[in-house]
Amino acid sequence: METKPCIICGHELESALPDNDWSTLQPHGGGQVTLSFYYGSCKFDLNMDGTQFVGVICDDCGEKCVERMKRTTENTRD
């Protein structure tokens, strides 16, 4: 069975969909995350063409991370 690692702790997550389907990155016990870099990054400003990085994060790590992040709606960068 294929698994995907949490981008923070590396815990292997199984797909929440039947037949181990990973086409939409829906892990059981976690979620899909999208990371975008905009102005200020010294390593990833080259991604200003709209490139995003997509992975999965387990619920435990997600709970820790969202406490330090600003909650916003899609496509809001302020």
C-alpha cells in the first residue's frame, strides 16, 4: 500500500480514498497542504511564476502549525 510522508514529522499517511487512490492527496488522519513563496524568500523567489509545492501533513503537526499561522481565505496574501 502506498503511503505519503507528513512534510513535518515524516509519519507515513495512508490514503482516505478507496483503492489507495492518491490522485487528490486526501490522507486519512491529515490533509493536503500547499506552500507558496512570495516576496522575501532568498531561496524560492524564482517561483513567482505561480509555482506551488503540494504535500500532506498529519493532523498532529497541522494542529501545531495552524497555531502559528494566520487564517485567511484562498488567494489572500496580506
